[in-house]
Amino acid sequence: MTFYSRLGVRQVVNAAGYLTEFGGCVMPFEVIDSMKSAAAAHVDMHELHGAAGARLAAMTKNDAAYVTSGCAAAIVLAVLGAITKGDPRAISRMPEGKDMATGVVMHTAHRIPYDPAVRLAGGHIVQIGNTQQTFDWELDAALREGVAAVLWVAGSHLAQGALDLSTTVRLSHARGIPVIVDAAAQLPPHNNLWHFTRDLGADAAVFSGGKELHGPQASGLMVGTGEFIEAARANGSPHQRLARALKVGKEEVAGLVTAVELFLRRDHDALAAHWEEIVSKWTAELSGVPGLTAERAYPNAAGQPVPRVRVKVDSVLIGVNSDELRARLWEEDPRILVLRGDADSFFITPHTLAESEAASLIDRIAYATRAASGAR
Ligand SMILES: *Cc1c(COP(=O)(O)O)cnc(C)c1O
């Protein structure tokens, strides 16, 4: 009996993507093992954060690293770090930050549902440009007194109107303002763990532990310069300061370190080829299901270089549209989660599925499709 079945909660076969609402990712047994081991003993959390940070920094070719309780939490801590510079007197004045520089510059093209994290940190967003274009003088004009940082969001799925990161870093650093990169879901490619910071000069980049890293769902990773990470860390748990509310446990620290080790050791090319294989197989199998047509789509909804399949639903032939078919899949046990495209289509992805789930997914979709046409 699983814990979920004990509560009468159905498991989800997740063919949609890494979504917090549906449990983030699942962890390899090595990650679970390291969390179990960490859970069994007391430890000095300052010492653990220091050692884990050093290990993560070495693995990701960065000066420093810090484990947080998620990527949104990492944004809060990074903004707090930029505003307070780690000074305990400044930290004690947050989140009001009266008379302090609390502005965080963001491109309009980079406004995302996660950016309230800036306000949670006592920051206020200074928005520049529009979804289609931003001029360098607009950024330069915004980098004035009262601004603590620039938050730059990475991902090919975003509107294309932002200045590139190199230009953003050059202009910001010329005015002494640090740049934070939200790269929550920008893995693969694995070298993004150092690309934004070491290659392109951002002061910090933040990632979700509960997406492609396959770490604990409530973990995040901040990498960057020693000075920036120190300032962020000074705001967080185990200190009794504002971001104590974003406490990360010893178990998450252990799990994330192990997850990043495994992630960097995995054969990324072989895995990419494996995903392509599943996508071709699915496309071929779906061509045998009356009422459904399928084609490969790329990249995915989070802008990751991961292939997926767009399934088009012929509602005249089947009698239900894509939304109704998705609702039927969701009512199965286990639930089957696919990603909405529009009223006529949905997406399925291989990268969040176990081998056995990927192997039987099309059968389950075919079954639900036949049931829907039969019920007509
Ligand atoms: C998922 C995501 C976040 C939030 O990450 P959590 O680890 O769930 O806190 C922030 N920014 C972007 C762009 C994301 O995709």
C-alpha cells in the first residue's frame, strides 16, 4: 500500500511536464537514500549549508552555491541579498525597506507568474520595454538610484522583446547593479548551471530542484559569486530573520546535492536520443487510433530542448473535444495528466514519465478515446 492510497488519493501518470501542482518531479532512489540518511541525525545547519554550497559550487563550476526551498524562494533570497547586501542592520529593516534601494528592474517580456517573489522580498518591480522590444537606453535609464538588482528570466518560451543577457549584464555592472537570472526550468542543457553566471557574468542564477534536477520538490539552487551568495544567505534560515519563513531542511539540502551529482553524471546525449525514440514511437502508435492525429513538437512549454507530441482530436469523429478527452483521462485511476494545447489538441511529453508509464501511455489514451466514441 502506498502512502497516497492510504489517504485515498490517486496517483498521477504525468505526461504534461514538471508542475508544482502535480508533485514537481519524482526522485531517483539515490536522492531518497541521501534524504533518509540526513534525516536520521542532528547537524549544524550553518556547517551543512557551507559544505553543501561548496560541493555544489565545485560541481557547477561556480564560485558559490546555496540550497533554498524552491526557485521562487531563491528569487526572494536573491532580491533580499541584493537589497541588504547581507548587512544585519539592513536585513532587520526588511521587508519595509524604508529609504533603501528596493527597485528590481524587469523587462516587460520577462514578467511571469512567479515575480510576486520580488514583492515578498520587499522589492518593487521597475518595468522596462514592451513584449516586442526593449532599447538599451531604457535599461540604462532605469538603472538609477533606488534600484537594487535586475531580474532577467531565461527561456525560449518567453516573449522575445528583452535585451540579451550579455547586454543586460554589461549595462547593469557599469552602474554597479547585480543581475539575477531566473533559470528555474532551463535544464537541459546541463551547462546552463554555469553558463549564465560564469560564461555570461550574471551575479546569480536560480534553478528549481523539483524539475529536471529530480531533487526534492521543495528545493531550489542558487549559484553565483561568493559575495552575492553570502549576502543572500545572511537573510535565510537558520538565521532568525525575514526569510526564515523559507526554511530549507537538512533533508532537502542532502537531496539536492545528490540530485545535482546524478544530473551532472547522466548521459545527456543518450537521454535526448531516448526521448526522441519515445516520441517517434508514440507518433506511430497514435496514427493507428481513429480520431487522433499526432506530430512531434519542439521545444516544450517551458522552452526546454525536449521533444514532445502534439495530439489533435477530431471531435466530429470521436464525439468529444480535447478538453473532454483530457477530463476523461484525468478521471482514470491512476489519473493521466496531459498538457492542454487548445480545445482541439493536447501535448504529451516523455521526460516526466517512468519507462513503464511511457510504454503504456498510448494504450491508455486509445482506450479512453474508444470509450468516448462508444459513449456517444
Ligand atoms: C517553476 C518556475 C519558478 C518557481 O520554481 P519553484 O521551484 O517551484 O519555486 C520560477 N520561475 C520560473 C520561470 C519557473 O518556471
